[in-house]
Amino acid sequence: MHEELWLTRLFNDHLAGVANSVLETVGQHAHNPARPWENWIVMEILVLAFIVVVLAVLRSGFSVDKPGRLQHLFEVLYEFLRDTTAEAGIHHGKKFIPYFGTLFIFILISNLLGIIPGFESPTMFAYVPAGLAIMTFGYYNYMGLRENGLKYLAHFLGPILVMAPLMLPIELVSHLARPMSLTIRLYANMFAGEQVTMAFMRLVPLGIPMIFMALHVFVSLLQAYIFTLMSMIYVSGAVEHEH
């Protein structure tokens, strides 16, 4: 069981009623009604609040003539996502970039949050990667239906109709396995990285843990990129037009 973080403690001390009310609204009950907030939920809220604040600052300082450093950073990110979307085989992929950008930024900040003392990466809890994976699963299937209509379902039947009885179960299993694959990859890497870093910080002087913290930053970037890239590939396969 994870130790209650200081921010989670504040939520439980002052906002326990809010959490219980939300859970009751959806027909659920907390295991401990006196302490309904869990670390991963509070960390998610913190990440979302941080993103909102950063975007508010970015919007207020937006300039075509004299862009600031923050604007430059987001422009570079946009160009990177645009190029990666095209490389993934998505034609006219501009309309998909908002989703990919939101996904990448949220995962990256969530991954990096664990480096700060007193916080934890929400992505090291399986619930968060699973939620992102399910959201991506719904998104690419919705976009496939939106772009191709009912013809999208032909993707599950194989190249020729005579192979449909064989290809349909294979394709269904393949698609249903995608959320699990996305979840396990992100969760396992972030959980392992967090545990290794914390273990060395307790056992050895500061110099050695710094190396693992740098490795944690690299893994955080890599995992955010891989999750986003896989989402792009899934969308590419869903929205392609068969000729």
C-alpha cells in the first residue's frame, strides 16, 4: 500500500465529502470514506491543473511577431507531432494533432512528476495508463467509423471475403489486446523506474541517484513518445481509405 502523500492528506482532510459525493453519484463507495482520495487521483488533478495554468500563460503571452520561449517550445512540439503524424501514415492529420498533443503532454508531465520530492507519477498506478489506453481505443475506433462509415468494419474481415471467418476473430483479439499492451508498457516502465530511483536515493549518496533520475527523465520522454506513436499508428490504420 502506498504511503499517503502530503497533498493527498490535504485533500482527505478538507475535501473528503466532495470525493464521497462524486463516488455516490456514480454508484460507488470508497473503501475508506474518511480517506477517499488516493495518490494517483490527486496527482492527476495536479497535472491537469498545471497544464491549464501553462496554457493560460501561453495564451496570454501569444505573439506572432515576438514569440516567447514558452511559445517557441510549443511550436517545436507541434511541428514534431505534425511530422510524426505524417510519418505514421495519417494523411491530412492536422485534425488529430490536438488529441495526440494532449496525450503526449499529459503523459510526459505525469511521468516527470515523480522526480519531484513529495510527489508521485500517476502513471506508475495501473489505473491511469489503463484509462489512457481505453480512451485511445475508443478514439481510434470512433475516428475509423467517422472517416469510413460502416466500411470501417471491413478492416476486420481481411483483404478478401472468403478469409473473413478466419480473420475476424484474429482481428478482434488483436484490437482488444491493444489497450492491455499500452497499459502494461507504460505502467511497468514507470513503476520500475520509480522504484529503482527511490531505492537508490535511500541507500546511497546523492551522486548515484542523480544518474537514475536522469535515466528516469529519459524513460519518461521515451514512454510518452511510444504511447503517442502507437496511438498514431492505430489511428492511421483506422482512418485509411481502402481502394
